[in-house]
Amino acid sequence: MVFENSKLLLRLLWQPASAMSGILDRGSLLFASLAVLAVSLLFGSTVRPPVLQVPVVVTQPGAEPGEAPLRVVQVRPQWSFSFYTPLLVLAAIYVPGTLLAANLAGRLGGLGMVFHRDYSPLLTCASMAWAAAEIPVVLAGWVAPFPVLGAVALLALVYFAVLMFFAVRTVFGVENGVAVAAVCLSSIPVVAAAVLWAPLRFLFGWLASPFFLFYAFYYLRGEFASVGAGLRSRQNFRRMLEASAINPHDAEAQYQLGLIYQQRRSTAEAIQRFQNAVAIDPSETDAHFQLGRIAREQGRLTDALAHFQTVVDQDEKFSLSEILRELGAVYLANRQFKEARDELSVYVERRPYDTEGLFYYGQALQGLGDGGAAREMYARAVESARTAPRYRRRYIAKWSRLAQKQLGKLGRSGQANTTEKRL
């Protein structure tokens, strides 16, 4: 375990996305916590602030005011935190703040449920990220002068934010914009803690006292035992799938592993798993569908069309007919507006309140020059998003905004055409 986690820690320095996924699979919260403590101890023992020349007034008995001589004294400032402070700040302030920020930005669900499920995975990733970012600072502390060390420390903080971007995206499976917003908002509680550092330092010192830790563990050992439950459940589930995937005839296990990697934004690993599922069972419709979606997102339209056509041949109503919407989107991207209209018209007839499908249908009609029908589809897309259940709105808000934008363009175009006719 130590060797494997050490490799994951070092891999964060050059393959952060892959390393974060590996931490969720094989990482240890205990190792991550000890890594933060070790780096903090090394930082305190190797990094020393510069010696300051402080003038001191030497008073002598019977001396007149203003005649007291000055003496220069060398003073070395001491760090105002202990080696366990970074771990306490991560566990008690930064990670809960990041959880709250990600939940606000991505609307992940109830805060209690998200905390129970994702606190330990995020704390493990954040601790490993902090330890990895501080390694260059400790190394620079041995050889670099203090001004250079300050620049390295600033770059380490920036890189820690980059690592947290990958951590948030991997743990929660959110889009890049949501991950950036969560990392930016997570700095707010840290800044507040810095402002209130004096009382917090006293509180952390009290919390770290042996007597408090003993009684806290005695009365709350059940709660402490459940801290790592979220990470353990993820790892146990993946181990079970990996064991199932040993069976060369089990396409479903490969498909489920692909979904895990897809949720983590580990696209290369997801593609490999879906391809394994298709190789085992060519009729694995779900794997073809996901391969088609990934290919469309990556701009590989020929591959996407091939996978989606396979799904249509196997089941035209697959995933509540969403296959027709995806197929229409591929035709749109390829500027085959007539084919897109034919697929999307059937889809909209079957699912008349799907915001994304209505927007795509409007795009196809607009591409064919039917501005009036396109305007109607855009208006229906906006209305469907407005009347959708609250839990669905964060998923369809993008298509509502795009539809409103297209309505504005069509409106300006219509006004321009009317003006030209009058002239």
C-alpha cells in the first residue's frame, strides 16, 4: 500500500488527472494524512525565515531622554503554526468548504448526502495534492535563498489549485466550469480562517490536545470509523467490478467500469472499457451508445455515426429514443440538415418536452432556411426548461440559454428583413 500510494503521490506532479483517478481506486486516507504531516515536518525543519536586524534601545540608569544608545539585535522570526496545522485546515475548513462550493455550483444534491459520500474521497485527494505541491517547496528550502523560496511557494499554491481542479472534477464528475468555480469559491473559507487565525489557532491547539483526542475518540469512535466509508465503498465496488471483469465473457462488468471512468472524466480509460465490452459482445447496445457520445464530443463524427447507427439497428427506441436525438446531433455537426430534421422530427414527436431535442430540431430547421418553424422550436425549448422539475433544470439550462440566444438572432434578422422590404 505504501509503495503504491507513493507512486500516486509522485504521479500528481506530471499526470494529475490519471493520478486522481488512481487515488480514488487505490488511495489511502491514512497515507495521505501522514504525507501531509511528513511534508509539514520537513518544511518546518528545513525552511528557516531570514534573520532580521532589529534596533533595540538600551536604557541606562540616570541617562537623559534621547541619549539612550541603540544596539542592533539579530532576530529570527518563528513560524506561527505547528506541523499538524495544514492537515487540520484541510480537514476542518478547506475540504468542507470545497464540498459546499461544488454543491452550490453543480447542484449535486442534499448537502448531508454529498458530505457522507464524498468527504473522505475529496479529503484523500486534497491531502495528496497538498503533499505533492509542497514537495518542491521543501526541496527548494535546502538550496534556494529565501526570496526564491517565496516564489516557489507561490507557484506551489497555484499548482495546488490546479490539482484541486482535477480532484473536484474526478470526485464529483462535474464539468470543467463547475470545477473551476468550486476551486475558486473554496478559497473564501480559507481567507476567512486566515483573518480569524488567532482564535482558530487556539481552538486547533485545544482540539489537538491528547486529553481531548482521547475522549473524542472514546465517545465518537463510531463517527470516526465512518469518515472513510465513502472512499472504501467506492474502492470496494470497483474491486468487485474488476473481479467480474476477469471473466472474458462478462461484457456488463466492462461497461460498468467504463461508466465509472466516464463519470470521472477519464475519457481514455472509459473508451477502452467500452471497446472491451463491444469486443466481448457486439450486441452490447449501451456500450455502442456511450462510444458514440464520446466520439461526438471529440469531433470524430464518422465513428459516432457508425456507433449510433449500430444502436438504431438494434433498438430504435433505445434510452427513451435518445438515440435519435444523438444521431440528429451528429448530422447537425456534419451540416446534414435534412437527415438531422428527419431524425429529430421523430424524436420531438415522441418526447415533445425535451429541451435539448427541441433546440437541435430548431437548429436543423434553421439550417434548412425555415426560420418560422425554427423560432417555434426555440420558443418551445425555452418553455420546456422553464416548466421542468427543479432537479432537472441544472441539466437543461444550457440548452435554454442557447435557444434564447437563437431567438434573439432570429428576431433581429426578422426586423432587418422587414426594414429592407419597407425601403
